[in-house]
Amino acid sequence: MANADLYPVSQIEDQLLQSNVETLIDLAPLFYNNTGSEITYAVSSNTDPAVCSISFNGDVMSVTGGSSIGQTGIEITASAGTGKATLAFFVEVYDPTLVETVSEGFESGWLPDGWTLKTGTTGAGFVQSANSHSGSFSAAHMDNTGIQNDWLVTPKFLVEDGAKLVFWQKGLYTSYYDSHNIGWSTDGNRFTTLVADLPTSDQWEKVYIDLSSQAGKEIFLGFNYKGDYADVWLIDDVQVLSPSTGIEESFTADGVKLFQNYPNPFNPSTSISFSLDRTSEIRLTVLNSKGEFVSELYSGNLNSGTHSYEFNAQDLNSGIYFYSLEYNGKKLVNKMLLIK
Ligand SMILES: [Ca+2]
């Protein structure tokens, strides 16, 4: 109910936040308050609390990115005396330490490497389209006649615990009967529904789908179009984002210490240090997020004491890397983050 003594005078900007990072917003300037009472605040709606948590300290609102990436809609209610007023905003949370297990923008030939199509009864099925979210092309199920039941299938990948499918989509002529579904499969042929009847609009929008229910499995994901005359479903910038692989991090053992690289995150170079308590034969290497060899920084004998080596990632892509110190048949591993 509108109240003449308490109402918003400004909006809260939508927030783009890093996972586990807090931002503070002063709410006092956002409300006109002539009730004579102090305002108290509460969260009246948070569509996905795993993405973002909210708390209040006086007029200051703390917005903290959760452990789960995604989007959430927040509504807060301000109360003073008998007055009430609300403000709504969106929060998107990202996590730069996640690894891209699948990444496809549909910019090169059709189909992309490793992707497959299963085409149903009649119709054109999925094709490359010039209506894109980014770059020049997307994947699209185009308008056509007849009964259609078509699948655009990703390459097979291992689902890490906490992995998410993220993509952009848009629908045209959605008043026709149709349904847009996501399925998973271990053989690329028989699919089980993961999400049925995804709503689409005529604006590009980002979709997050949690893959935790499939964790530990190697699967294909399929974008499934079912329809009878029909609309257009555009898909672009498909990613599967996963926590990095299960490389065990350890920093100290037997009087040997592997220090956190500095700076971290870094771009493009960083210093990696370790200390030895006696003369040792060592090997210092850098691995990518899948544990694959990237570079050797030193191999040979070193005296006791602290040693530092520079790692330059000029030619590498952003993401998680590991550095590994091997000595006396043992290994210490630590993680570092390149952000370009
Ligand atoms: Ca594209």
C-alpha cells in the first residue's frame, strides 16, 4: 500500500558480484521517510538464496555472493511506523575460478566439433543462425512445418560436483505450440529430461541449470525442441562451468614449504616461492586446471633456503592453474588464478 510518509526515491542498481564477495549499499538515500520513526529493513523475496545472501546493519545492506553462481531477484521491504515501501533488484553472481568444461559460441562451422544433431519427424532441425547473442552466429531451431522433435547435443563431458550449464536463449513467435527442453544422456541417444518446458522470451536471456544431480557421470546434454508449426529457439554461448578437478592442494611437508604465489590473481606474471630445509633435487612445474603439463620452471639441485621463480602466462587463457613442487619422490601442489 502506498504511504505518503515513506516511499522510495531511487532504485537499487542491479549487482554483478563475485562469488563469496560482499558489497555494501547505503539504503538511507533511497527512501523518503517522514514517519518520525527509523526505518527497519527486511528481505521480502529472494528467488535463489544460494546465489546471494542479504543482511542489514542499520541503513547499510550487505549483499554477499553465494557459493552458487546464477541470478536471483531480491525484494526488500522498508518499514517505519505504519509505512511500508519496497525496492527490487537483481543480483548475478559469477565465479572466476570455475573451469569451462564445455564452451561453444557457434562461430565456426556447423556443427561445432564434437556436437551432434538428432532430427525428428520433419523440419529443418537445428541450424547455424545469424541472429546471435555474441559474435556473428548462434544455434537455432528454425520455423518450419510439421511435427518436430529435434536434439542439439553437446560433446560428452564429466560432470564435476557443483557444475552448471549456462547459456543464452531467445524465442521468436512463441505463441505457437512448442516446448524447449534440456535432457541428459550417457550414450548420446536415449535422453532423460533434466528441465522441461523452459520459458523463452523475445529478448536474449541467460539461463543457469544446475547439473549436480548428474555429478560424477560422463554425459551428453541435449537441447530438445518439440513443436508442430512452430517458433524459433535461439541458443548461444553455451558453457558448462565446473569447479576445478580434484588435484589435492598441499603446502608443507618434511620441512619443505610451497608458498602462495604472488601476486594472485595475476596477469600475466607471478612469482612462485618455496623453501627447502636441505639440498634437494626438485622440479617445479605449472599445470592447467585439468592437471595437464603447461610449463617447467626449474629442474635440478638446489641448496637449502628460499627460492623464487617467475611464471609468465602471456600466451595462456584466464583460469585456474596449479604449480607443483616435486622433491624426493613427493609432491606439493598449490593453486593460482590467471585473470586477463
Ligand atoms: Ca555466437
